[in-house]
Amino acid sequence: MRKILYTLLLGIFSQQIIAQTLIIRNPEIDQMVQEISADTLESYVRKLASFNSRHTLNTDEVNGMPAAQNWVLSKFNQFAKNSSGRMSAEIERFTIPADGRRIEKDSPAANVVATIKGTDPNDSRIFIISAHMDSRNKNVMDPDNQAPGANDDGSGTAAVIELARIMASHSFPTTIKFVAFTGEEQGLKGATYMSDKAKEEGWNIAAVLNNDIVGNSESSGTLIKDNLKMRVFSETIPVAETEREASIRRYTGSDNDSDSRLLARYIKELGERYVDQFEVKLIYRADRFLRGGDQTAFARNGFTAVRMSEMNENFYYQHENVRVEDGIQYGDLPEFMDFEYLRKVSGVNLASLATLANSAGKPQNVRIDVRGLSNHSILLWEAPKVGKVKGYYVLMRETSSPVWEKKFFTTDTNLTLPYSKDNYFFAVQSVSEYGAEGLPVFPSPLTR
């Protein structure tokens, strides 16, 4: 059968052979990205920072964590009125057991969750965008003194709220959850609770986009000012990898193609497609050096999860008491944030999340044929279990490249390319009836 082949995003023009990039944006998603407001994000951050402390163990119902949680819930419920009944919201309460470390005794806690139910009853996938709303000062065990937490992680929480506002009035085939976790600073408690519950109840979580410290563009110490880049952290070797999966990874050389790494590349492509003057940097670590975030709790349970974070952190304002010392203002205050930068990061999240929520499922049983020696590469797969598909992209990059370099479209479930598998990596992703690309799948070897 004759293949339908064309390369997306690559055109060669002029005698100088100048590569040009074709940008095609979905009008609905593009409009949603344009609706993100730096001023609205700032208003959310300032409201969150106005509570004296959002420490996980704070019980002040007027000026502490419970009051902040009720405020976030009120915003979600306000947005739900525009959802034609698709969105619901709740405060999900649970108990954090004493751990002899940062939880001295069994303590009440809660996550604030808004859900936009998917319109396809046969598609059980869930996409999560999250941040932690708890804050801290220098003493992580101090629940009472001032801890505004504007950037850590009022910024991420504001992004989650803003996306809920904009996406509430739109429908998607799949389900989206907007989550403000608690207990991150005490050991990822809220994320662990949800992740463990999801694993026990068999939730089909397809991806988690965790936002933590995403609203500052100026570094401490080095004095770098740059609002043109953000980071996406993704695990290299999955923490939940089985021995069989490890064997296949070593056999195929796919150390750089974990599901989380494939998601990170996806976010880079979609984010840079929809957000102008912005670069998404792929960081080949699960998190910052020797540190962690709420995505870790999901990765431990085998879910695909990444961390979104600002490019340059300012440690004068992170995990510090509010004070002036030696002429330097310390403390995580709103006035040190860059809300235009936060708008861009929020746009990357929205573009990625909306495309994922409109996508079909992953191609099944993706294989690369290695039954004979050849300088051609033969890929074969089966249709996704969910979603309506109009075609597929076969992605290709050189083994030394961090990103996909070519995309070949086909309506078949197999494709032969005149490129050697010795020199290139491949993956396959579905294209839904909405034109939305799904998450890529790295092929396993077909040996017999």
C-alpha cells in the first residue's frame, strides 16, 4: 500500500537551503492562551500571600491555611458556573500520619481539587495540573509566623487557578483535574495521598504537570535577569521501573526516552508553538539537584509526571523569614515576582494541557522491526484504545539530539523510513480528529 508521507515543521526554500519552521496553532487553544492575564495572576498571588501563613499545620480559619483553602475552593466554584455542569470542586480532607520528622503527630490536611469531566464516556484518561499551596519560612516546623509563599508556591497555585478559570467554559474528551496540594514542604504529603489513592483505585492518570516556583525571572548571586526561558524536569530512568523494563531500556538504548522525558519534549514543542518569545529548557533530572517536588509522589507509583519551574531561582526569597538584613530584603513576597513571566509559564501549561485533553490515546504495541539487517527502519503499531484517530506521526531524531527533528504523517499503522535505526531514535504518536497530537510511544524491538 502506498504510504502517505510528509514532514511537518520542515521546509527547504531558496538556493541557500534555509530551513523554515511552519507553526500551525489550533485557534481555540491559541485563544485560551491569549486569555491568560498577568494582572489576574498577580491578584491571585497577592491574595494567597495575604494570609499570614499557609503552613500545612496551620489551623487558623481566619488568616491561615484553612482560610486559604476555602478561598481557592471559592474560585473553583465561581468558575464552575461557566462550565455547563462539567466542572465540580471540593476540598478533599485526609489525615497525615505522624512520621517522626516533619509531622510530629497525626494532623488534618486537605487538597483543593477542581475537575472538568471529559465528554467521552469511553475515555477514562485523567490529566492533572498541580501546584502546592502550602508555604513555609526558614523554620519548616513553624506553623504560625509569617510565611507569605508568593512564589513558592503561590505562583504555581495561581497558574492552576488561572487555567481552571479559562478552561472551565470549554469541553474536552478527557478529564482534567486542577489540584492545589498541601503538605509539600512537610514531605509531599498531599501529592502522596492523591497518588496512592489513584493507584489503589486504578485511576488512568495519563500525565501530571506539576508547577513549583514558576514566577520569578531574576537569580540571586549571579544577578541573571531572563524572562525568556523556563525549565521542565523529567526523570531519566523511571523510579518505578521493573526489571523487564530495565532490560528493554538497556537493549534499545532508550535511557533518554522515559515516558516523563517524552512528555517533557511534548511540552517543549507545544509550549514554544503557542507562547511567543519563550524557550522551554529540558533538564535531564527528575528535579533540582538533591531536591524534590510533588511530581515525585506520582513517579514513585508509575505515573508519568514532570516538574515545571522557573529558569533562575532567587534564594533571598525562598525558605526565608521576611526581614531586612544588611540592606537586603528577604522573604517570599509578591513584589519580587515577574507576573509577565508567570503568564508565559502558564501559557506553556495551558497549551500542553489543552492539546493533551483533546488528544487520542497512545498507539498500542508500538514495535520497530529488527528481524533482519537493513538501512531502512520499519515501524508497526496498533490503534489506540480510546479516542478517534485521523492519523499518526512517526517522530525521528538523531541519537545525539535532545528533541525530535522530523515528523512523518501516515494514516496507516505501519511505516517504512529510509533511515537507519542505528543512527536515529523513533517514536509514534496519534493525531486525533481534533488535530491534537497525543503522547509519543517509544518502540520496542520486534524480533520474531
